[in-house]
Amino acid sequence: MPVITVDWWKGNGRSRRAELVADVTSVVARVAGCPEEAVTVIVRDVDPGHWGKGGALADTSRPENVSADSGAPRCPAGTDPGGAGPVSGPEPGPVGTAPAAASAASGTGT
């Protein structure tokens, strides 16, 4: 049934991946009307040096865009980590933090 692929910056731990997989699975199963066991989620960690946005590689971002706790690039305030543009809601943290996963689970994400 549904297969969902998530590309995000390398540096998110196993617990964040587990939360992402659980939340995405729940939402997709609800929307698709299928059992959670039928949903497959593939998470691909992409090195920021292999991710370009706005004409520059993500690993060359300004220091204020790097998470102090993991060293992973941080999403600039008010932007979508996928590059779709401005978003509303709480200040984003490293890609894949709970606020993004929580909005996806509630169906209010972008």
C-alpha cells in the first residue's frame, strides 16, 4: 500500500526517526483508510554537503543555523525545511524535531 519517503538532514537520532515513522504512519493510515501495518516509511539521512538550497550547499549555512546539541543544520526561523517557503508555528529546531512531527500527526502540517 502507501510507501512514504522522507529525506532529511543527517544528524537526527534514532529516537527522532522512530517518532517520525510512528507519526507519519499514523497520519497516512488514517487518511488512506488502511491499517498501519500496510504503510511503509523510508527515512533517508542526507549529508548537508549533498543538499542544496537557494544556490548554496546546506553545510555552508551561517553558524546560527546549526544546532548546538547535534551539530546538524537548523532550519532558519520561519522556513520550511523542504524549501517550500514561510511556515507558521513554533520556532523550528533541527529537522525532524517534535513540533514538525506533531503537526504532521494532527494533520495541520504543510
